[in-house]
Amino acid sequence: MESNRRESNRTEGRGAGLRVVVVGATGNVGTSLMRALGQEQAVGSTLGLARRPCRLSIAKAAWACVDVADPQDNLESHFRGADAVVHLAWLFQPTHDPATTWETNVLGSLRVFDAVARSGVPALIHASSVGAYSPGPKDRYVDESWPTHGWPEAAYCREKAYLERVLDAFEERHPDIRVVRMRPGFLFKREAASEQRRLIAGPLVPQRLVRPSLIPIVPDLPDLRFQALHTDDAADAYRRAVVREVRGAFNLAADPVIDGSRLADLLAARAVRLPQRPVRDAVAAAWRLHLVPASPELFDAVLRLPLLDTARARTELEWTPRYGAVEALDEFLHGLRDMAGMDTAPLAARLPGGRLRELATGVGQRP
């Protein structure tokens, strides 16, 4: 395609290849993206930025510690000379203290965007989400033109939607900067299983018991229909956005749509149709008692998320997921049972102090 030829010519002219900075490089998407960029011929070097030290050995990668929530950390010094900045940093907890997540997720993102502009970086690839979308249909797919006002009661959706408005203004002020917004569905891989258990389910979930024959029933809620994607496939889309001259938003998801019946099949369980209200009330009670970290508002948002049409990513990025949604979920469930992780602070299989520390620091609070 013409965009590929232009990118190839630009890369050949540089000789050393593209220099890419990944902000939030040690989490679920970041680790997969750093590996994907390390295998990309057009990329000469990558710099992974994270709040805590990282010792992963990845081709072409160097690492540095930066906290986007800290105004004293000099992002520009890391961005100067970069061909692209990929912004992934995100704080999911504490759900009981949304001002803290706002400081990192919104104000920290503003610092990243401003540093990109001041440093003269020509491309910004931002991790948006299906959570940025306004409530939508469950019986058809929506493209990237669907409104991005989020579900305002859920902090995660509110923050993602706010940043969409920030990027609208950013693009008007900086038309010379190529801005890409990735909007994936739910992302799963084996190595992220323990982290996602901590962030969503909490310390009371017995990971090794999440297996077929030990879970007899799965609630089948009327609006529980969502899309999943293997994290490596999402990373491949990010990689393509780095090396191609594309702009705008891209939906990312794999088939098939996941519902209660498919979850039950994965666990060899029986899907039992339940009304939403008592399940929601149970989640809310558990959250208020600090028994689970995921808020009831996030539960509400999941039931309202639209289904994503991925035609633009498949056409303009020439992107096709290698894994189906069921495969991605199955890998996650195996990782959950095996207590899988990686040698980074976010993806550690076990935190210092274990689950007792999770309980002692307050579930839904930042440890």
C-alpha cells in the first residue's frame, strides 16, 4: 500500500530505524508491545518508561523510571529525538479513591501529550478503550464514529472519555502530529492473569480452583455480551500504527462475542439465566466491604458497552488477530490457575506479603 511505501522510504533514509518510546511499558500491553517492536525491522530502538524499575531483557529495548503523575519527572528528556510515543500508562486502582486515578490517568496523560508536543515528536499513539464509548447496542457492531462519552458513573470510562475530548483539542492545536487512538475490547494473556485477578477479582478468589468441574454454574446475564482480544494481537496493531502513516481511531477485537454461554463452555459449567439486579447488588455490597476491587459502576458499564466493528483496523492496518476471543480467554484462565506472571512490578505473579497484604492495605485501595 502507498502508506507502507512512504514509511519504508522514510525508514531507509534514517538508516538506524525508528526510535519509539513506550510510556507504561511493563504492564499487560506494554510488555507485549516492547517485544513486538523488538522484532520490527523498521524500529531501531525502544525506550520503555515505567514507574518502577524493570529488568526484562528484550531486543532493542532500554528502560527508565518515570512517574507520569509526578510533575517533577522530566518527560521531555526521554521524548526528544523519538519518532513515536506510545502512551499506555494507566492506574486501575484505587477504585475507592477516584482522585488518585484521575491524577495519573488524566493529569498524567496531559503531561505526556504536552511533552510530545514540546519535544517535537511526530506521532502519538494513545491507549483508549471500548470503555470510552457511550452505551451501545448488543445486537450489532458500531464503528469508530460511535460517540465517546463513556459511562459517566464509572471512573475508568469517565477518564477514558475525557481524554478523547483532550485529544480532539490536541489535534486541532497540533495538526502536524499524527495522533492514533486504539480502542480495544478486553485484553487477556497468560502472563497478565495474576495482575488481573488482583485488579478485578481481589484476594478472595482461589485462582487454582478456577477450573472445569469445580465451578458448577456461570451467571448468564441478559446484557453480558463483550469482546475479548489476546494482548499480543493488540500489541501487533499498536506496532503497525507506529510504522504506518495512519491517523485516527481503531477498534480492536476478536471473534466471537463472549456471553454467559461461552464462559460456561470454557469452564464446563452450566449457564444459569439470572436477572441483573441481584448480581449487581452483590457486587456493590462486596465492593463497599472492600472484598472485591471492581466497583459496581464498572459492572454497570460492562453491561452497556457496544460491540465493535474492526473493519478499519483490518483494512488500514492490514491487521488480523491470530487468536480468537475464546482462545485468549482460555489462555488467561490457564494462567490464572497456574498463578502465571512476568518479572515486572505490575505483572508479578505474587506481590510481597501476598494476599494478606492485599487485604491489609484495603481491597480497592492502592497498596
